Amino acid sequence: LMGAALAKAVQTSEPSRPALIEGLLYERSVLLVSADAGVGKSTLIANVLAQASAGLPVFQSLHVPRPLLCYYIPFERGSEEILERFHHMASVIPIRWENLRIFNNALFHPNLYEKADQDFLLASIEKDCSQRPPDLVIYDPIYQAVAGGLCNEDRVSIFIRFNTRLMSVLGC
């Protein structure tokens, strides 16, 4: 496909899964945001969470069909960083706090390489979202989700299998 035929195909195609954030994220999918440290990934994610929780257009342009229940797992710095960002954003974004969950266990830093940690984290999400499963689960940053990083095929496979399990169990 190219040119006018490609444009027509794009205009007439329907996404195979319902959109969570149109043009960016669809149900039962995984989105990876990658960049160098310190360039704003966590700030970008905080903005997505704030707007998606309220069903507002993400980045003021990407339609969110309904308010999303969002679960945020800070693997690196704990919850303080996201709380600071929300504090600044709350003056301009009508965040729906009831649609946000933050994993906040200062004594436990999950290592998704370990099955016991996988089970604990999954149980925590289920408990924290007991009314309904989350629409969106965000790990920040993913390289901290597995001790030693995602440096080899075994670690990446374990991480991917956990994501598949999470989507299967929670439907998110």
C-alpha cells in the first residue's frame, strides 16, 4: 500500500481492540516508552495518568473514550516523585483521584525475576483494585522491574511472561 490507497486504507480501518487512548494505547496491549535517564519519561507518564484518569484527551489531543482506572508501580524512586508531579498538575488538570492507584510499599521493591514477587505484586494490584480491574498498569521504569535489569533473554522472557499473566488475570 502507498499513496492514496494507503490513505484510504488507514481512513477505513477499525482498530482490532477498543482504544484506551485513541492513537496511542489499546486494550490488551503493551506500550514501551524509552529514552535516556532524566529526559522526562516519568513526567510524561504522570501527565498520561492524570488526564486518562479523568477521561480527558491525553496531551490535549488523544481522545480517551472513558475515564480509566490506572495503576502505577514506581520501581525506582518510590511514590514521592509521582506525588510531586501530581501536586503540580492538579492545579490545571481535574484529576480523578478515585481512578488512580499507586503501589506504595517502601519496604518492598518487587523483582519480577522472582515468582514470589510476581505473585505479591499481582495480589497487591488485585487488592488495590478490588472494585474493578485496572484499565492501565504502568511500571516506571521497566529496567528496574527485574534485578540486574533486562540484560539478557532469560530476564526479558520472564518479564514478558509476567505481563502476559497480568493481562490474562486482570484483563488489562
